[in-house]
Amino acid sequence: MDNLFEKIIFYFQFPFVQYAFIVGILIALCSSLLGVTLVLKRFSFIGDGLSHVAFGALAVSGVLRLTNDMLVVLPVTILSAVLLLSTGKNAKIKGDAAIAMISVGALAIGYLLMNIFSTSSNLSGDVCSTLFGSTSILSLSKAEVWLCIILSIVVLLVYILFYNKIFSVTFDENFARATGIKAGAYNLLIAVIIAVIIVLAMNLVGSLLISALVIFPALSSMRVFKSFRSVTVCSACLSVTCASLGILVSILAGTPVGSTIVAVDIFAFIVFYFIGLIKKVGI
Amino acid sequence: MVQLACKNLSVGYEGKEILHNINFSINQGDYLCIVGENGSGKSTLMKTILGLHSPMSGKIITENGLASTKIGYLPQQTVVQRDFPASVKEIVISGCQSRCGFRPFYNRAEKQLAISNMKKMGIENLASRCYRELSGGQQQRVLLARALCATQKMLLLDEPVAGLDPKVTEEMYEIISSLSKNDGITIIMITHDVRAALKYATHILHIGDDVFFGTKNQYLCHKFGKEYQSKGMIDNG
């Protein structure tokens, strides 16, 4: 046991491990907050679609040899979020198809571009780390860490300030609109926040696994808790715990960060599922 | 005192007109029931009054301090709500949202209002319970308490008794009736239940191929009312 602690302390002397930990926790916190809203509003597919768009945008910025790829990825993803939401609102089937088209298209074009304009010797490694985020969190620069911190704080503040309005719009959009709340504007706000979170989370778990980070903590806490606030608080705590555990395990065992975190999330979901069952029977 | 008037109103959505040339006006304290076949446009009319759809033509006029955002609304339940983790308290107070404007949190007066409306609906003992675990009748009371937080003047109810058993249905009608009588709240209710409409309402709006608007007694003399009476289902109790 002592040995394990020494090992952890040893690793935490490296700045890149500290960065990874800070960024990981912040991303886990932000992504879990909107999870409840996404799951309940049946928006989870939008998160999935956007993560593919972000992958495509990343590939484009790689081709353009930009030093800071966030400058391309962030605006493109936000724009797609707005587009997806406005097409998906009125015609259900068309909206679904539009999301599938945009997301798969972005994935294909992204891979194609990376292939044609490849600059690195290890192309499949590059693609793999973008999709599954294997090492990128351990190679963050100081500027990226700051950007991550600032964006996380913005997301947190916006969420807290609009918490009650997000609740109304999520629970009953028609009632909210009837009482004069600009539901369309808040849907837009939610979409933009999702886009920001997805771009942030690409560093941590890669673009394919982001949905897991958003959805699992929310679904887990919905098994056990019964008010919106307790579900939100629980999923935030759960997500942070799972992310910290996942990062620790991956450092110690040398496993890929993203998939380890998701594995811990899945484990937590199973535990919460059974707690939920026991609670139901108990009452 | 006219509170709400529709003049030559046509409603519909996605460019398709469902109802045209609707004319009616209601005074403060009236109890209006909207009856008509399925798909005749009752809900669309209600949503247009609430400002969720814009009118295709014609006008909706609100007077005496009533704005369309100051109308309480009891919508039909949506699929999302059936699995929604929220406490009764959280849902009821969300009716105060329109009072907040850009203020992010509820103030003391709003919390007090939520509590008093829960008391009025007899659900204060359920305040911390989870909405999705309540019975249908309890859920409707929660949504009614929320609607009361949004208004002191007018309630719009879209089939408030759908899916409730006869006993709970009767309780629900009594609650709505007491809001009308004791609190002077104007009621506009969509219902399939002509019997209840005739028992509680002061005015009837019948929509379909022919449109009728008038007081309950006028309705009974009109061919729609006669048609209904001849079926022998009338209950004047």
C-alpha cells in the first residue's frame, strides 16, 4: 500500500500529470452537469453527432497546420450545434437524419483529410488518439490548460445562473414558453454549452467516448435520486470521482485514460442500478 | 369586464389552417369550456391564445392587465415528464419563473407563493416526493399548483382529467370549480366531457364544422345542445 502511495506521489511531481488531473476533473464536472438535461430532453444523440463534427474539425485544422486547433474546432462545433438544433426541432425524422448525415460525414471527411495530408509517420496512432484520447491529456500545454480552466468556469457559471430556467425548459417547454420564457434561446444556450464541453472533453476521452462522460453519471444518479437538484449534484460528484479514479488507475496501470474513465463510469452505473433496485424493493 | 377576446381568429400550424373565423370574448370570472371532436383544433386554439403558435389571421386581445404571459397553463402531459426526476416543490416553484425575468434565483415571496399554492391543492405533504412516483390525480394537482404560481387571473386547462378515474375526475372538477368561484379566476378548459361542461361552465365554445359560442343556456337551446340532450345523457345535478 505504501508503495502505491509513493508511486502516486512520484507521478504527481510531474507537471503534465498535475495538468491532466486538473483538466480531467474540470471536464468531468462540466460534462456531467448538462447530462441530466440532455438525457431528459432526448438530446443525447446531439452530443454524439457533435463529437464527430469536432473530430472532423480537428482533422481540418491538422491539415491547415494550425498551432492552436481550438480556434477552428470550437467555432465549427458551436455552429453545428446551432444548426442541428434548429433542424431537429420541427421535423423529428428529418432532424435525426440530418444529425446522422452531419456526424458520419464529418467523421469520414476527417479521416480522409488526415490520410491524404498526413504529416506524421504514425497515422493510425494519430487517428486512434483523436478518437479515443489515449495520450493527448498527458501532453497538454500550459496554454491549453488555462483555456480549459477558463472555459470550465464559464460553463459552470452559466449553468448555475440559468439553473432554474434550464429546469423549466427541460421539464416542460410548452409551459415555459407560455409563461414568457424564451425557450428557443435557452435551447440554443444548452446547445452551445454542449459544444464547448465536447471540445473540452476531446482532450480527456477522445471524440468517440464523450457521450459516455455526459450520459453515464446522469443515468446513474437518476436511478437513485428523486429531485432535479439532487440528481444534478450527485452526477457532478460521481463524474468527478470516476474521472479521478480513472486517471489514477490509468497512470498506475498504464491503461489508456479515456477508456479507463469510461470503464469506471460503467462500473458506477451498475452499482447505482442495483442500489436503485434495492431502494425500490425496500420501500 | 372583458378579459380576453378573439376577433376573426384563424388558427393552424405549419401553414395549414384548422379553424377559421373564431369570435368570442370572455369576462373576468367566466368559466368557458371548449368542446368539439378530436382533431377539431381545440389544443391548437389554446396554444394560439397562449402565444405558442402565432395566429394565421385575426386578433387576440387581452385586457385589464392580462398579458398572454400571465396566463396559467395546464398542458397535457408529455412523454418526457413521465420519467423526470424532480420533486413536487421544484416543479411547483418553476411556475414562478416568469416573475423572475433575468433574476437567476427565486426570492422569498415566490417560495411563499409556491407553498401556499401547494396548500391550496392539498399537496403540501407531497412537497419532497418525486413527481414520477405520484398517481395521475396527484400529478395533475402539482401541475395545477404550478399554473397557479404563474397567474392570479386566468387558467387554461387542456383536458385536465384525461386518464383519471371517475372519482379523481370529479375531485379535479371540484377543485377547478372552486378556483373559479372562490378565487375569481377565469377558466378556459378543453374537455371531451359535455356533461361536465354543462355542469360547471358558464359559457360553451363548440368548435368543428360549425362554431358555436354562447352561455350554457344558449347552448342547451342550440342544435348542438339539443342533439346532446336527445341522446339522454344530460345530468343537471
